[in-house]
Amino acid sequence: MTITAAFVSLSGGQGKTTSLVLTAAELAQRGYSVLVIDLDLQADATVAIAPEAEGSGIAGVLLGKSLLAEAIRPTDLENVSILPATRHLEQIPVWLSGKGAPAFLLAQRLELSSQTFDIVLIDTPANKSLIHAAAIGAANAVICPVEASSKGIGAWERTQELLDELREERATQAELLAVIPCRARRVGANLVRRCALALELLSEELGEIRVAPVWESEEVANAAANGRLPDTVIIEPYRQVVDRLLSTGQ
């Protein structure tokens, strides 16, 4: 069974694309074939791992202008392919609004991907739109990266509310698999107070759903921008996410 995970965080600057790229890199390093779907008009995932990608991308597949196999492009990561974001994505929210069941459309378009890829990872926009319904509707799991701050707490709460709404409407069976506290900061050996409070609250509310924090560093940021895992830093949170993703397929 192909595992499909939507990376969703309803606020900007939460580390969503960084988390997706490094999760894809960890999966690829373990030998799994990965398809990244970039549904974010900012196209950060596309720029990071497939800057030369051309074509109509995922928008063309959704609009019925391209076949899935024709739109998939290689990336700079071995074992990772992408349905890139293009300017045509601007049309998708309006197009979805004219459809009776937007939450099921992406899943229908991706049916053939199960024959080719072990894992599908979907990047989504920061602002809530029908794109999120399509992404979560196609997913088995939702991964929610959040900044280790009060802003991040709000992003998680809005994401959980959206997921609950879609589940109540029976538009998805996906569950929140992991919340990744990103950009956690410390001075010396001590956590910055706002980060400590956010991590404590996330632990109280989520228990084991909250994985280990990602410490803010240039190495992590550069690794995501270049589509690779850091050479000298163990990214334990993403290893935890990968372990959980793989366990959902067992």
C-alpha cells in the first residue's frame, strides 16, 4: 500500500517545506521511492529539489491537461520524483470550488502512483484553501510542522480543526500522525523561554504525537534548501516521522 502524507500547517514560516524535503531525503536514503507533490504556489519544495523542472506539474494533472506519468519529473535526490508547482496552480482553488467533492479529486488523479511509488508526500500552502481539502482527502496521514512558539501553537490548532472538519464530513480518514516542533532555540544549554513553554504545551496536549524538536541551525536550513540530509547532524525528529509513516503501511 502506498502511504500518502500531507504536510499541513496553517500559518507561514512553520518549517513545513523543510520538514517535507528532509523527510523525503531520509526515506530515499533508506531506499524507498518517493513522490513529492508541490501544491504550494510559492513552490519552495520544487525550487529545493527540482529547480529545472518544467511542464504543467500537479496543476496540469488536476485540470486533466496532463497524464500523471507525463507530469512527474526527476529531482536532485535519488529515489525522489516530483509533481512540481507551476503558475497554473493559481487556477486550482477556483477550479476546485466548482467541483462537488474537492476532497476526492486529488486521490482519484493519483491512483496510478501506487504502482510506482512507496511514499507520496504532499506540500500545501500556508493559507487555508480548498487545496488543503484535496491534499488531506488524498492522504493517509497528516504531518504538522510548527514553530516552537505561540504562533506555532496557533498553527497546530487551526490545522487540527481543519482535519476534524474533514473527518466529520467523511472527506478523509487521515489522522494527525506527527507534530514537529521546528526552529526550537536555545542559548547555551538552555531553551529560550518561549520555546520551552511551547514544547511543554505541545507535549501536554499531544503526548507521543509530538516528536523531538528540530533545533534552529544554518545546517538544517541549508540542507533543506539543497535537498539533502545534514552530514554531521542527526535529524532525529525526521527519523521519528519516517518510522511512523512506515508503520502505517504495515
